[in-house]
Amino acid sequence: MSTFVALDTVDVRFPTSRTLDGSDAMNPDPDYSAAYVRLRTDAADGLEGHGFVFTIGRGNDVQVKAIEALAPYVVGAGVEDVLDDLGEFWRRLVHDSQLRWLGPEKGVMHMAVGAVVNALWDLRAKRAGRPLWQLLASLEPRAIVDLVDFRYLSDALTPADALEILEKAEPGRAQREAELLRSGYPGYTTTPGWLGYDDAKLERLCREAVEAGFRQIKLKVGADRDEDVRRLTIARRVVGDDIAIAVDANQRWEVDEAVTWMEALRPFDVAWIEEPTSPDDVLGHAAIARRVKPIRVATGEHVANRVVFKQFLQADALQVMQIDAARVAGVNENVANLLLAAKFGVPVCPHAGGVGLCEVVQHLSMFDFVAVSGSLDSRVIEYVDHLHEHFVTPVDVRDGVYRAPTAPGAGSEMLAESLETYRQGRHG
Amino acid sequence: MSTFVALDTVDVRFPTSRTLDGSDAMNPDPDYSAAYVRLRTDAADGLEGHGFVFTIGRGNDVQVKAIEALAPYVVGAGVEDVLDDLGEFWRRLVHDSQLRWLGPEKGVMHMAVGAVVNALWDLRAKRAGRPLWQLLASLEPRAIVDLVDFRYLSDALTPADALEILEKAEPGRAQREAELLRSGYPGYTTTPGWLGYDDAKLERLCREAVEAGFRQIKLKVGADRDEDVRRLTIARRVVGDDIAIAVDANQRWEVDEAVTWMEALRPFDVAWIEEPTSPDDVLGHAAIARRVKPIRVATGEHVANRVVFKQFLQADALQVMQIDAARVAGVNENVANLLLAAKFGVPVCPHAGGVGLCEVVQHLSMFDFVAVSGSLDSRVIEYVDHLHEHFVTPVDVRDGVYRAPTAPGAGSEMLAESLETYRQGRHG
């Protein structure tokens, strides 16, 4: 039996705004950052759990402070007690009777829970000597159901529904796991699409994306309609007709504006329109989805929790569900999100990029394929070629495909040197 | 011309959990707290702007930190520049391209904006020598429209709609202002209804509420159905048939559970059911509202922003809209909320209680009556007899009625002595 002895935090910031990497219609100058947490125990194995909230700069210190507010739950607790029942521990964190007021279940405090929960999963996977996706996919269906808090979901998804989904997928697990290890999971790339790039760079990056084996790219849109048409013309010309092109408005539009704007982009055979409007606006997305058919609506990177995702599905307001590894309250809530998507028959194509989001979210998609949806159909994981070099086990994306990670853990551990170099205050 | 020279914060906590004041089905042991902000200028008048976020204890330090993250926007800025265009300043705070990621527009960061914005309004009202409600109600309709950010609202409320509502109310302003000064605004009391009280105390407080002139009381429900029936039986017996009784489940239920539970409470002629389920669940509330008719559904104290309120109204998911002074991004967003309610013809009955919420929110209801809805019909402001003694201008509630405040400011200033006594770390 061992005990958690420390919850350490680091305010890590990369000065990405200098190069306009990551610029879009709503986020012109992000400094990709992480409110980072490391859980230490007194066990002889020396293993640690690492997790983070991704932010884009200012306010990362607020996010760090929120993570620190959870230390009393962790420090001094028995490691095995916590790790053996992460469903129960999740409920204790999320439903803390006083902290809950600060959301509830949204924003800074909810993301802080996510960082701690993900760090616990990282530790659990390291202790098991397995990558997180394999650990999750090895759990009994009932154990997976126990990870989920069904509060506020029961009108759409009950524990019995979840169990049925998981049991149906069980017979094919071994075969799909082997398939993943052999062939990986398809990715798509957003690297060419940032608004800050000039035409030559756009063209070059589009060409390189196809040469690298990606079957889908994504372009940022929404700042200027004529510019979008122009950039889509270039992109479609360069990638040809066989490569899918998704577009992403980063919440820029009103409902009517989204519909009109997408009429202008319709000739380019757009795979999906992402974040057309406020991520809180379920009914707005539903109206947009009805009016831009057959173009699919995608959203999720800013969807605060499973209750909002539930409504997006109930209202047919999204046709592509984009879970994020660090927006909701960690692995447990994303298991709920995957089960909701499976119940409604909607594909999950995670948001990634930022700092370490690719590293973490690949585990959720691979778990989904092995043990939940059982399908790769219409499913791709976002890939952005940023900042992977700072991670202990960076993603391995080759020929447009995420290779299944085999190292123990959740992928969330940054290099000690990177943490030190980019710790707030240490860089210029 | 003067300049903001400081943004000071205080972490204020009252140890209310010791007496079970404020206990309900979801919040068993709140320590009513305020993440408090004070804005100082170099003007000779010595006036300050005070504002706060209400929390219930743990995490108040996180909320304080979030307020401090906004200091760069305020300190060094020209006071007149900021106060003369609070619509523009609101947009700058809310849409900060990096801080926005921490919500967007929800939770800790959004409430921090609310505290700062409310402090600015407090200062503006003090400078004008008027209570906030009168200051707001003296603005030209176009100036009120300029306070509102219509982003994500235009499918339900346009600037033209807002102007029409405000212009329609303009001719009656003087008469309604006089009526308020003469007769006040009706309140209702939640003082009897907390779950922690025994029967004798419940009975005594119900009797005292009627004797004090209140025409409505509210009881907390949702922890135990038989207990709720028993307590409602006592309450109805004591207050008689002419006093309205609302009930409040504080988000305790699933959708079906809410409907079944309310069937059991239907015989008590319930005025409204408040927060039956997750405050994020627009579609869930809509389903509940359809099924418990003619009982009205009320919610709002945890509704994160105007975009969510918009959907509640579009879906007929609430019939009573409960704005909160410290949940959304301050006065400006609540002006948007009042305009949305007026557009949909739904009465606004603010959430209050906590620390200082009564003091602040009365200004919004009175502004609504004078300049927006023009109506007192079905409208009441919540009143709880807690902690008013800590404010410089405490509410004056007599004969069940909020007397219109006449002191300059927004009501949000706490006594220096209280700030010092209950500053975190100073009490036992």
C-alpha cells in the first residue's frame, strides 16, 4: 500500500504567438500553454502521474491555482484506494459541495479536475505497464460502466444502455486491438490551415500533407469570406478531389451568417464545418445543421461537459463529435462522451493539436475503436505538427496514420527539461 | 481625467456551515464567501468601485486569482474612457483572445469579469450620485442597446428588437420610477426553507414570513420525497392558501425523476419548481416543463451566460427566469438577459441570498420594471435574511417589499471592518 505524497504544478508556456502557428478567426495570437500537474507517491516504483490543462496563454496561472485547490483530495490518500475506483474518485472531485459552485461542471474548475483525473490514469497505466488505450480496453464492460457518472444522462443513456454497447463490442476486441497495432488509426492534419500563413506556405503545406499520406486536411475559415474562397480554391487545386477538406470557423458566426457563409464554401465539397457558432448553442447548431445539409456540423473542443454533448446528440446538432482530452473532467467523462456518441451512432473525431492533446486523445479514440464503437468508419484524429518534441512519448504519426502507442502511461508526460525551460518566467 | 491606480482583491469567507443556514439538497455545508474586488482611482473624489463573485467556500481563492488576472485591463486605464463605454470594455474583457479559452464565457473566468464589470458600474453610479437602478433607467434606449453584446443572440434578439422593447417602455418610465420609490418591489423569502432546519423552526419561520408581509415563500426539496411532502404539509398549513409556495430542487434530479417527484408535490399548489436538473440541460428542462404543466419551471442562478438563457427561452424550458448578479459577466450581460426575457414575455425573478446578492440584484429588477419589461406581474425578488449587516447600504425589505435604494452605487460595497474580520485566515 502506498500514499500520494505530493501534487506539484508547473505553469508552462510556449511563445507560439511569435510565429502565428495556431492562429484562427477567434484566437489570433495564442501562446500554447499547459497548467501542468504531477502526482508523486511514496511507492518504491518511483512512478508518477502526469496531466495538464491546455490553455493558450494568459490565465494559465489561474488554471494552475485551480488544480492546486484539488490537492487536499489527493495528497495523503491511498494510491490503490484511489486508482482502483476512479469512478468514485471522479464523483468526489466533480461533486465537491463547495468547489462545484464555481462551475458547475464547466470552465476552469472542471478542467482542473480533468488534469488531476488524467494524471491518475497516467499513473494507473504506468503501474499496469500498459498504454492507457490498452488498459481501458482490457477492462470488463461492468468496470467501464462504473467509471461513468450517469447523473443528468439517464434520459439519453442509462447504465444498462452503456453495458449493452460495451458487451456488443466485446467479442471483437482482440481482433481490433491487433488491427490497431498493425495499421494504426487514421489522422488528418490541420497544419496547412492556419490563417496567419501566406499563399506560398499554404500551398506548400497542402502538398506536403498529401505527400505525408493524410487523406483529410482542415482549413481555418471565418475571418473573411472572399479570403476563405480564395484559400479553399488553392487548397482544393493542390490536394485534388480525393482528399477531404474540412473547415473550422472557431465559433466566429451567428446562426444565419453560418448558413450563408457555408453556401459560399459549398462548391469545395467540404467534409464538415467545425464550430460554426457558440459552443454553448445547441439549438443554434441544430438550426445550422438542418440548413447546411449534407455538410456535416462538427463541434466539441469547447463543449463543457457530457450534459451539453448529450443535448447536441439529442437535437441532431452535430454529426461529428469532437471530444477534447483536456476540456472536460478527464478520461472518465470522455468515456461517457464516447458511450453517448455510440448510443446515437455518431462518429467521434477528437480535437487535438495545442500542447500534448494529440498524445493524450489518441488513447481515447483507440479505446473507442477496440471496446466501444468498434468502428473506424468516418473517424479520424486531428493532427498538428507542434510541440511534440517536449513529450516523453511523442505521437508517432506516419503515412497519415497514428501508430498505436505501446509505452506505458497516458502519453501526458512532458520532458523534465521542457518543463524547466518553458516554466513561466524562465523564457523571454 | 483620472486613472485607475489599483485593483485590490480580498478572499472573504463567512463560516455559515456551522449553522446550516443555506443548506440544500446539493449544497449541504456552504461557507458563504465572496471573491471581492475594489477598484481605486487617482481622482480627487476618492470614490471606489466595489464588486464580488459569490462562492460557497472552497475555491474562493481560485476565484480571487481569476479576478486578479484582469488587473492589466483596468490598472492604468483612463477612468472616464472606461466608464463612458462599458459596452466596449465588456467586450474587451470577455473576448480577450487568450483568457477566453478558459471558458469560453462560463465558470471562474466569466464570473471574474462579472465582478470587475459590476465594480465599474458601482463606481459609475457613485460618480453619478445615483443608485444603479436609477442610473440605468435614465439612459437613452440606444445607450442601453450599446451595453449589450449581441454576439450569438441575433437569431433570437437583434439590436433592433432591443431598441423596440426599450422605446416602448420609455413613455412610462417616470411614472414607474415614482411607483417604485413609493411602493417598492415585491420580494419573497427563502429563509424558512433550508433543509437543515427542524420542524419547529420551519413552522416558526413560515409564520414569521407571513407576519413580515411576504406573499411567497420557498422551500428546498429534492433530498427525500416523503420529507418534502411532510415539510410542505407543515408549510401550507401554516401559511394558508393565499401565500404562494415555490420549491427548489437545486439540480438534484434526472428528467424523469423530476416529473415523478413533482407529481407527489402537485397537491400543494406549487408556484414553481426551481432547478429541477442540471442548469446546462436546456432540453431536459424543456421536457420537464412540458410534463409538469401548469407548474412553472424556474432556473438561472447557475446558467452560465446569455447564450444558454437564449436557448431556455427558445425551447420554452423555463417560465420564470432567475438571473443572478454574480454568475454571468455583470450588469451588461444581465441587461442582455432582461431584454431576452422581455422579448419572450417571460418574467424575471432574480436569485438572491448568499452574500450581497440581494443588495445587487434589486437594482436589475428595478431597472427592468422602469425601462425594460415595464411590469411587476408575476415578478418577485428572492430575499434571504443573511449577512446584510456587512454591507454599507444593506437592502431595506419591509412588509415583504424591497424598498427602492436611494444611495449612490450598485449596493455591492461591504464594510471595511467586515472585509477585515472575515478575510480568509483571520477567523477561526
